[in-house]
Amino acid sequence: MRPATVRRLLGLAAIVVMLAIMLVPTLRRYLEQRDQIATLEHSIVEQQRQVDDLMRERAKWDDQAFLEQQIRSRLHFVKPGETSYTVLDPQTGRRTSVDAQVVGVDLEAQQVPWYSKVWTSLSSADRLGLDPTVAPAEGGPTPTPQPTISDTPRPGSTPSGSAPGGRTSPGASPTR
């Protein structure tokens, strides 16, 4: 080969190497961006799925029957004349001496100012559980209700007020 041809081949090889050095980072960045675009498209599809689920959930709340069911179950609302029962702890089987009462809406009481309603509510809450045969003292404080302790064992309870495992429950005195 002639020395001029070798020089031309070396010059051409140098140009190819320079082009490769310049194009490899650009090509790498292009491929990274394509991966990033694919990841973002996947997240867009996932977010659109979440938006669709939320829109279906919101559409449920436009239904009056679903709304009433949620209000009754979450807020424990009842309609006038209905009675609501709430089981506090079904495992113990214990009853308290005060039974909760749900009172319907009194349509005639709607004309009373709000502060009168609050005062009436507070005074009726103070009277819950009191013995009706005991009259409050003149000008004195209203007697506080005392819890009643029964000597008869209740279903599901252990004798002498001790809890399973030998621990004594609060307010119970161990018998020996």
C-alpha cells in the first residue's frame, strides 16, 4: 500500500473515532430518556386508573340510598321514632346500670332557642342513671349514681371479679 492511502485510512479512522466519542453520550441520553418516557407513561396509566376508581366512588355518594346507609353506619343517625342500640363490648357480657336511650326529634321543640336545647340536654344527661326514689337535697348537689355490683356471676365472667390469667379486674376485690 501506498503511504498516501495509509494516511487517508488513518485520517478516516480518526474521524470515525471522534464521531463515536461525540455520538455515544448523545445516544445513551436518548435511550435513558426513552426509558423515562416509558416509566412515565406507565405511571400515567396507573394514575388514570386511580382517578377512574375515585370517580366511581364519588358517583356512589350521589345515590341517596348509599348516602343514607353511610350516615346511619358511620354517624349512628336514626330517623325520628327509631331506636338505636350500640353494643360496646360484646365479649364481656356486662351490662351497665344506665341504659342508653335514643330520643326522636321533637318537632314542637324546634321553636326553642339553641341555648335552651343545650341546657335541657345537659340537665337530662345529669339525671341519667339516678335513682328516682332519692330526692336531691335542697340547694345541694345532685347525688352521683353509684355503680351496682351483683353477687351472681354473669355468663362469660369469672368468679370473684378476676380476669382470666389471675389478674384482678379494676374495681373488684379479690376474695380469699
